[in-house]
Amino acid sequence: MNKSSKIFVAGHTGLIGSAIIRKLRLMGYARIITRTHKSLDLKDRKRTESFFSKEQPEYVILAAAKVGSIQANDTYPAEFIFENLTIQNNVIDLSWKYRVKKLLYLGSSCAYPKKCSQPMKEESLLTGSLEPTNEPYAIAKLAGIKMCQAYHRQYGAKFISVIPANVYGINDHFDENAHVLPTLIKRFHQACLKKSKSVVLWGTGKPKREFFYVDDLADACLFLLKKYNEPEVINVGVGQETSISQLAQKIRKISGYRGELVYDTSRPDGNPRRLLNSSKVSALGWKA
Ligand SMILES: NC(=O)c1ccc[n+]([C@@H]2O[C@H](COP(=O)([O-])OP(=O)(O)OC[C@H]3O[C@@H](n4cnc5c(N)ncnc54)[C@H](OP(=O)(O)O)[C@@H]3O)[C@@H](O)[C@H]2O)c1
């Protein structure tokens, strides 16, 4: 990949896609191709094929997906599996058909089994049952990884899959699709404004997560686009975990909120731990 390579960043308005664009621009890549969801629905095979045929991208970063909270996954499982499978089927297959030199697919740590030994190693994928709340999404993510591997094996396509830890940062979602970190920021902020007596958190607060700043992930993705060509998935994280209650206390302190913190244990916790073993990417020479 060089500074004049034509690079399609699918999902460039999202949390990860926008960070990749920032990084590419910072590094002097001049031929970045983007399409908004509105202007090109990647579920539409015909229109997506016209786009590939016209633009002939050399590199593809697939950061377009339907992503959401535990609640959103639980409420719209059909949309999570259908939309993700369709987007990735189209983009991966068309990347092969239009001879894309390299594609980077973003997997998810939800693809690891619920009871995976921690920290989670790449070889643990498909060794046990998934967390039920987001199983349809996780199945779609696994299918994307397998599809990259199949195209690698059958056609020699350089399609790589990256599994990032829980990402946060600029362009995060604060709506009903929000992940835990922006949800907590919003709840404490609103509680401060409204002078609420309590802030309610979903679950027990005990689950632990590895929070990963999105610009570090963008850096890792560009590093891997240059250095990594293997079909095996590769984890990317920071190697540190924080419990939801620790995170809540931290945000509460920063926000200045003085009310009560209530844990609604009738709500699901999701996976108890999600720490990635990122020794493979470290051995290649990348660190956050
Ligand atoms: N966020 C995390 O913590 C995390 C962790 C691990 C892996 N990942 C993976 O990283 C990828 C990107 O996640 P993200 O957090 O950046 O998600 P995001 O912020 O929701 O961004 C998704 C992007 O995809 C676009 N998009 C959705 N459906 C589309 C369609 N049918 N056609 C065209 N564009 C479409 C969205 O556009 P609109 O907003 O206009 O719909 C948006 O630009 C996903 O594959 C996700 O599984 C994320």
C-alpha cells in the first residue's frame, strides 16, 4: 500500500471507519474512497457491484456493519444477523471479483465463546457456545472471518480479519445503540443536569471489559494492512480490563455526580469477561 493507493473505507461515518479516515489522511493517503450509507446501501448487491466496477478500489477496509448495545442486539436479532451477513457477503465477494489487493475485515470479541478462557486467544474461536444475547451478531461476525479465510484458501485473496477489544472514542454513539462507555457518560451527564437522585446501571456491574481507544485501533489496522497477510484472525487490544462498576465510578467522579448508583440486576450482564490476548500483534511489533 502506498500513498497513491485507492482505498475504500466502508462505513467511514462510524466510530471505527472515521478514525481510519483520520489516520489515513494524517499519513498522507490521498485517494480515499467513501460512500455514505444513504448514498450506497452495501446490502444492495447490484448497486455495490456498480460501485466496485466504477471505482476499482485497490484496498478495502470493511468497517460498515450494524452495531449496537446488548439491548439493541436483544431487540433486533434478525436485523443484526441479516444486515451484517449481507453487507459482508457483498463487500468481501466483490473485493475478490474486482481484484482488490487486500481487504481488512473487522470481527468482534463477541465471536469468542461465552466461557472462553481469559485472555482470549485467536485459536479459541469456535470452541464453545456464544453469549445468547448477541449470538446472531456474533454468528455473522464469525461468518465474515470464515469467508475471508475461505477466499484466502481457495483464491489466494489477501483478506485479513482483525478482532478489536471494546472500542470507544470520537464519533461514538450516544443513542439507543450506544455501547456501555458512552451510555454511562450520557447517564451521568443527564443525572447532573437534572439533579437526579440516582443513576441506574444495567446488570451487576461485575463484568469486565477491555476498553480500547479508537485512534489506537485505526493505527493497528493500518499497521496490519502493511504487515499481516495470514488468514488466521488477529486480536488487537491493550491488555487491561476494567469492571463496569469501576468504569461507572470513574465517570461519576469526572462528571461530579453525587447521587446514588443503582444496579438493576434484572437486566442481563452479557459476557462476564472479554479480555483479548494480543500477543500475536505485539510480536509483530505493534503496541498502543
Ligand atoms: N465499536 C466497537 O466496540 C467494536 C468492537 C469490535 C468490533 N467492531 C466492529 O467494527 C466494525 C465497525 O464498528 P463501529 O463501532 O465503527 O460501528 P458504527 O459506528 O455503527 O459504524 C458503522 C458504519 O457502517 C455504516 N453502515 C451500516 N449499515 C450500512 C449499510 N447497509 N450500507 C452502508 N453502510 C452501512 C454506518 O452508516 P450509518 O451510521 O449511516 O448507518 C456507519 O458508517 C463493525 O464490523 C463492528 O462489528 C466494533
